[in-house]
Amino acid sequence: MKARTRRFSNNLPVRKTPILKIKLFIRLFTLWYNFIRPHQTLKRPPATPVT
């Protein structure tokens, strides 16, 4: 199991959380992953335009 998957399941108790909160968490994670987190090779967020 990858560390990010383990963190996801540890931070979000799925059985106790309403589905709306789960959807919001996934949207925020996707936003962070694609637009904020620096890519390991590119050294910038993946959605940043190349100049």
C-alpha cells in the first residue's frame, strides 16, 4: 500500500463520514495534487503553463 493511500484512509474515517464530505475531500486533494504540489521532475505544479 502506498503512503498516500494509507494517509487517505487514516485521515478520512469513511464509515462515519457523510458522502458529501468525502466528495469535498477528494476534490480538495485533486486540486492540491494537480495545481499546488510541485512535480518531482518538473519542479513546479503540473498544471502550470510552460514558458
